[in-house]
Amino acid sequence: MTAMFQPPDVTGAIFVDGSGRRGRRLRRATYALVAVLLVLLAAFWLLQGLDVFEFGT
């Protein structure tokens, strides 16, 4: 007996992560990226302030 071909369910979830590991990893990577960007922004801001007060040269 041959089974009928059934197309894949297009409404089903593609990525299922029951453990939540992917979410934790993405959250940590996002926090790290935001922290690096804030440090760079603070450094840029401080360097601009040093130029204004002529402490740098």
C-alpha cells in the first residue's frame, strides 16, 4: 500500500528550542554587544571632552 504524499506544514514552527538555550545565548550576545557599544560611546564622548578642554595635547 502506498501512502499519499503530504506537503510539509507551512504553519508549523521552523526553529523549536524547548530548552531555551538559543534564547539565553542570543540574550547574552546582545547584552555583550550593547555593553561594548556603550563603552565605545563613553570613550568617544570622553575623548571629545578632552579635546574641548585641551587636556589631550
